[in-house]
Amino acid sequence: MNRKHLVAAAVTGLAVAAAVPMSAAQAAGGNASGSYQFTGATMPVPRTAGDHLILDGLTATVAWTGTFTGTSTLTGRLVLRPIDGGNPLFGTANYQYTDVFVGTVNGVSGTMTLLEEGQTGRDGIVHSKDVVVSATGGLVGLTGMVKGTGTVSGPTGPAGTYLGTVSMP
């Protein structure tokens, strides 16, 4: 679904919202919601670029509950930046991952590939956006996007919640 269709769907959804009772997830702007927890990670040896640390080839596993129920494996790049000349491990971060999910979406089994981009700000809050780029099995034709919010809970990575929209053909 392209941006034009997402905007049209959102406007249509707002018009319907005035007349039809909705769940909390729908009222907040989506039909997909739940939680995620990084359960394991393999950190490559970082390289430096100025005062930044760059981790190319990071891999991690993630457990999903809610609309997405299953596990995923992600690979990608994490860039850590210091705050005010401090240690980059305690600074801000940007990342881009490819995330392969195996499980169910609204009870339908399959595999989907997500492109995930995000950042961690000075406040330590992780903000992510995951866009469905392909799907197989019962999820063929699935489109959608969810946004995540969380915190880094330990050495394996963040945990938090997600909210967004998904559409089956």
C-alpha cells in the first residue's frame, strides 16, 4: 500500500470512527497492536567513524505477541553516537534492520519480511517503524506498517509495544 492509499485509508477510517464503536487499538490509529521483546543478540565488532560506533551485521531474535504472534530474526546496522562527547554506548542511536517474522498475523500463519528503521533519543526511548515488504504462506499480499515504542531492557536489546495497521488481500 503506498502513502496515498494509507492517507486515504486513514481519512476513511476517521470518518467511520464517528459512527462505529472501536477497540482501543483502533481508536489509537490502527488494527495491529501488541508487544515485542528482544530475546537474544549477536553484536559484531564495532568500527569507528569519528566518535560514532558502527555495528554492521548485528543480528537479534525478537518475540512478538498480540496481532503478530511469533518470532523474528533481524539483521542490520546500528550506529551509536555519544551525547556531548561522552561514551557512545550511553548516547543516541539510529538503526536499519531487515526483520524476518515467522508466526501468525491475526491468526493467519506465514512469514513476512519487514524493513525496520528507528532511533533512540536522549531520553532513552526507542522509536521504530516496521514496514511489510513481502509475505509468504497465508500472509501473501499482506501490507502494512507498525510503529514501536520501547526501552532497552538489557544486553539483548529493547522491549516495548507496537501499534499500526495491516491489511490482508
